[in-house]
Amino acid sequence: MRAKLLARRVLWGALLLAGSAVPAAEIDSGEPQPLFNDVHFHLTNYVQQGITAREYFDMVGDRVGRVAMFGIPLQQKWDYFVSGERAPHYYLHSDAALYYYSFVDAMIAQEYLSLDDARRRRVDPMITGFNPTDMYAADHIRRVLLTFPGVFSGIGEFSVHKEFVSSKVAGHTASLRNPALDRILATVAEIGLVAILHCDISLVRPGARPAHYDDLLEVLARHPQASVIWAHTGLGRFVPPTEHHLDLLDEMLGDARYDHVVLDISWDEVARYLVRDSETVAAWVALIEKYPTRFLFGTDSVSPSDWESYARTYEVYEPLWAQLGADVRAQVERRNYERVFDAAVPRVRAWEQRQLSARSTPGG
């Protein structure tokens, strides 16, 4: 991958020396752009282990511009009576329950604060340690922001319906019909946060109409001021696209009620669906080019040990990148991320300042 970046830079230099124009999508103020901004990166795994933020930047160098960095809100229980001495580190490695792990937000904040200013400017930390079935979840979000002012940009990735995960979580099952979710999204809108929401479009065994699609649209329509990123376009490891998946996305993206929603195409499992064959690639290219501001790239890498494992999703998408027009590709790889988070961060910082000022004012 480093060789590809160097090759691109050599090409840009040759074009400039020859007096030819370098595409605007590939250059900014005379400087070559990173390969991508990553809207979906897990620093820790399902047992809250992982690399440090410093190690992340040592690994990616200048190949990644900005990154939405978060942990995983769920902890896989190591139940000795289920797995004995075999310690699970993924939700499919044990039949034991998952439970919400709120300390993850403090861990992510500390990792962010360990960075120098230049690297901090490249990170958008996200709050994940809340239970989306809890009416107090919105209070947790506010509390984290005011405990670590100047740190977080949004919430998520958090899950409502997720294959095999939802049924393993201890306690009440998350649902699109739970008013706790409305309180969360109302808080997102009030503060100006970005929300990365994982909600499978359907069940592992789909019916005639995707099970969660209509309920999700109802929720999103109720919160038009909330900036929402729908992760993986609703797909999953065991929730593949149906023959009508692109039609449903087109239906949503073409409806002004959902102009506040963008879609991430993160996860190598999802990428393989999109590049399955030439016809599939062409269909996705047509949809993305129809709505070029509504798609964002992310790796969905979980605590990677090296660049190759981290950038796997980006590599799988090579057939897609090859067919997208240069400007649209730049939007998906970088610009849409910047537009979404650059709009959010000043609003979040202003909200924090108002709250902290009110606290410090006598009688406030």
C-alpha cells in the first residue's frame, strides 16, 4: 500500500513538472492527499484489548488522514463454566453473554489525550459505552462530554439490531421501537454530535420485506436534525444484500426526509458483497455516483496488528475505486468524512462551553 501511495505522488509530481493539471480530487493546496479518512475504526476489541492510539499512528503514518476512533461498547464475558481456561476475545468465540462496558469511553479519551496536538487533530473520538435500551443513555452521553470536554465528536458505533450479537446481550434487547433510542437521537441533534448506528436491515433469515428497514426509516424521520451514519448500509456477516437492496437504498437516499443520513461502506465482509462480480460493482458505482455526498469509506478494522490487516477493506474495494470517477472517489474516501465531522465538532465544542459556563456561574 505504501508503494501505491508513493507511486501516486510520483505521478502527481510528473504531471506538475509537465505542466499538466492534477485532478482536484487528488491534491489540496499543493500537497498529496492521504489514501483515505477512516470513518469506522475500533481501537479495542470485544474484551477491551487492543493497540494504543500512538501505535495506530505509527502504523498508518500519513496514509490515513483522519479517523473516527472508538472502542466496542460490549464486553464478552469470560464465563469459566462455559469455556473453562479458553479465554474468548470475540462474540462468536463463546456462548456466554455480552454486557455493556461503560469504562470504554474513559479509555478512548485517555488514548486521545496521550497524543500530541498534530495527531489529535486527525482523530474524532466517539462515545460508545451506553446501553441503547436505557432511558438514561442520553445522560451518559452528556456526562462523558462534560467529563472530557474538547475530546469527543460523536457517538457510536452502537448497535440496535445486529446478527447474533443482539440475542447475546444481557438484559433487555435493543429495539428501534424503544423510546430510549429517540432520547439518544434527540440528544445527538441537540448537541450536534455525529451518530454511527449499526442496524441490520433484516434478519439472518430474511422475509419478503427486510425486517428492520421500515422501522429504521420511521426513527430516522423523527430526528431530521440528527447527523446519522448508517453503518455498512445495513448489511452484516450473515445479513447479505437481497436483490432489492440497492432499490431500498435509492428509495431512502432520494427522500428528503433522510437528507441527514449518510451511509458507510466499512467492513471487508460488506466490501466483498459490493465487488462480488462486475455487474454488482457497476450497480453500486451507479448508486454512489447518483448520491456522491452520501457514502463514506471506513475500514471497520478491530485492533489491527499491522497495515495489511488494517487496510484489508480498502484493498478489497479496488474494483470499486477503479470505476468511480475521480471526484466521486475523493468524496467517498475523504471529503464526505470531512464535511460531516467539520460541521459537527464546532457545535459540540460550543455546547460543552455553554454547559461548563453555566456550571461555573453563581446560581447557574
